Amino acid sequence: MSSPASFGTRLRELRKRKGMTQGDLAKEIPCSASHLSRVEKGERPPNDAFALACDRVLGAGGELAALLGDVDVAMRAPEPRSDPAPPPDRRPSAGPAEGETEPGRPRDHYGVGAGDGHVEDLYRVMLSLYQQLCSDGQQRPASDVLSEVLRHTRAIVPLVKKIPGGVRLLPLAARSAELAGWLAQDAGDWHEAIRQTNSAAELGRDGGDLDIVAYTVVRRAEMHMYAGRAVKALSLSRLAESQTGARASTRAAARRCAAQAYAMLGDRPQCEEELAEAAKLRRTGETRAEDRGRAEVHQIDDLIRGWCYYRLGLFGAAAEILREAVAALPERSLRSRGLFGARQARAYAEAKDLERACETGARALACAQETRSVAALRQLQHLCALLGRHSSYAPAESLRTAIVHELTGGDSTGEPRP
């Protein structure tokens, strides 16, 4: 449990670190500057929505919501508003008149009662935080973002039992846990990746979101695929696609995973069939706000097709497909640019186009240096072996040396970076 004073102290520290005045932060939350000032001084206990809004604006990754803990809801006196209004279509016609609250359900400073409307307000704030964390996951080291995602998930779960209708938040907690699993995998922590993926499945089942449950099966399939177990990956992909409640986007992801498994097995006809079905499902699938996170990559079909072609030994075709797909990725998608750029460089190297292999590899290395992506660095390590065959070509040897330096952290003994 956190006292209002300690919460206020941490809020002030985070606000100043962000370079914001009280007026700046109050405008973004939104709330009155006087309310914010009293919270920072410990004179007014914060509520859940306030803490989560501050987390979102300050980029605190759920720290303030987690710090809030179990502060007694009864302590949280609402700030008066001149125009309180109930959420639309939430209250039966026989309920209180406009501007009133139901007995025992005081309004918070957002003008939302502690019922379904309060849950929806929390959901919107937490969804915004989740989407920001997805964006951060494309640009920053996975281990750094992972700690913030874990705090975000821990902030959601207690609210499920604390507030009426809190079960509405469980599917978002499940997606946050799935994101944590993906980040843990890209940080090289497979144990934590599996643990978070299993947690996502449990939260999804408890919250009635069968789609995220099915998607965790896809994630397990991908883990087996990255470990080189094509047959197991294929089996789990089929299982994911057949799951009750799996949406078109999840079934498309399962098909893409199956396509990669078939490419690993050298079966081009089956690979092509899976890729075609995946593209069809993605085009027909509906995108929800919850899906607008790390998985929303419009070039995903071409990125996966290019990698499948590499696996099938079609290096020239793979390089050209990946060239167009990587170029179309948003500049901020450093993690994807690093991973698929390294694969593109490998394809060029196999196709004996050393000039473009070096140019592409250098760009991928720059991205990997920003994100510390284990997957991208592994691809660059494979690129090293290919470049080593052409040590007489100065750009190739220069890039190979730079990659080795990054992999070893500059350690002259050649030991890998921890």
C-alpha cells in the first residue's frame, strides 16, 4: 500500500524529469492544476484513472498505478465539477437524473461513477499505455521495455477485483502479458517468455477472450520454429487455427508460422499455399483497437514470404522481396528493420551481391545496436559467417569486424556480450 504523500512525491519527480510544469501535466491528463498540486502535496488521495493517466503522459509504464496499490477507495474524495454527466447509454431510464450519482457511487474527478463507466475510462487509459509500450518495444532494448510492461500488467490485475466490472480489463492484461512474453524472448530469456505466454493464456480464458488464448498457441509455435523444431511448430500452428474464438488475424498468424515451417522442411508448394491463405485472412480480418500494437505490420506477408524464400534457397527473389518490404516499414520500427534487414543482407550475400549485402547489413546493425534484439543479432552473426568467405573484399571484412565487436561488446577475448 502506498500513502498519498509517497505517491505525490514520486509523481512530482517523474513530472520534473519529463520537464513538465503542473499546468502542462494537468492539461494532458486532463484535470485541474489545483487538483494535481494537492495530489503532489499528499493532500488529496489519487484514484486509479488519475494514476493511469499520469503513467500514460509521463511514460512511466504503469509505475504510478502499481504504486497506488490498495489505497482505500473511500478516501478518494471527488473534485467538484460544474458539469457532471453520466457516460452515454450506461444508465437505465429509471435511474438518477442527469448530474446525480447513484447512492454509494461517488464520482471521481473525471465525472465517471465507479461502475461500468469507470471501467471503460480505465480501459481507454490502459489501452493507450499498452499501445505506447508496443511502440517502445520497436525502438528500445527489449529488457528495458519488458520491466515497464510487467509493471503495466501488475497494475491491471488488482483492479479486476477492486472495482465493479473489472473483468473487462482482463483481456487487456492478457495482451500485455503476451507482449511481455515476446519481449522476453527477444531479450534472450526463454523461460520468462514461456511463463508470460502461459500467463496471457490464463488471463485470456478468465476474461473470456478466446482469441488471445488462440494467439498464445501461435506464439508457442513460433518459439518452436525459432528453436528449429519445424514439425512441432507446424503442429501447434494447426492447433491455433482450429481454436474456438480465433479471429481471422490470429488464424493468419498461424498460417504464416506454418508457411515458415514448410519452408524449413523444403516444401515450397505447401509454403506457397499457406502464404496465400494467410494473406487472404489478413485482408478480410477486422482490426480492433487492441490489435493496433506490435503485431500491426502491414508488410508482414511480404516480410515472411521473403524469409521463406531464403529458407527455400531462392536467395535473389528473397532479397528483392525483403528489399521492398523493409523499405516500407516505418522508420520507428527499428526492431523489425534490424531483424528483417539482417535477413535481407544474408539473402544478398548468398546471391553474391556483396555490395548490397554490406550496405543492408550496416543499416541492420545500426538498428540492432539501438534495440539489442537477440533475434536480429543472431541473424547478423549468421551474416558474419557469410562475409568471412570474402575477407579480401574490404567492405565485407569491415562490416564483419563491426558485427563481431557488437556481439562481443568489444571484448578482445571474443567472449559474447552477456
